[in-house]
Amino acid sequence: MGTSHDLTGAHWRKSSYSGTSGGECVEVAATPTCGSVPVRDSKNPTGPAIVLGAPAWQAFVDGLR
């Protein structure tokens, strides 16, 4: 069973590498509690978000490099 996170008022940001063509982009938000990174589809901002732990987020970023 997953944990619920209140992302109301989260400040979402899109990568500076994202284009303006509306392609496949993700957004991330800073959270008040350290250790988690919410991620959502920028084309569906009212849709679901996943919340990754810091190690999972770091592995994702490392994989992109």
C-alpha cells in the first residue's frame, strides 16, 4: 500500500532541456520534507504524480547522464 502525499501548492518545474513543442516532458517539485521527489507528466498536470525517494531519483538522474 502506497503513502499519500499532499502536493497542494507544490512548485513544479520542467527541465531547461525540455522544448516548447509539447513533447514528452516530466516535471519535478520541491517538497517540504526532505528525501522525496514528486514527478508528473507535464502534459497532464492535474493527473497523478509519483513520489520517488532520494536514492531512486538519483539513480534516475544518473541513468540520464
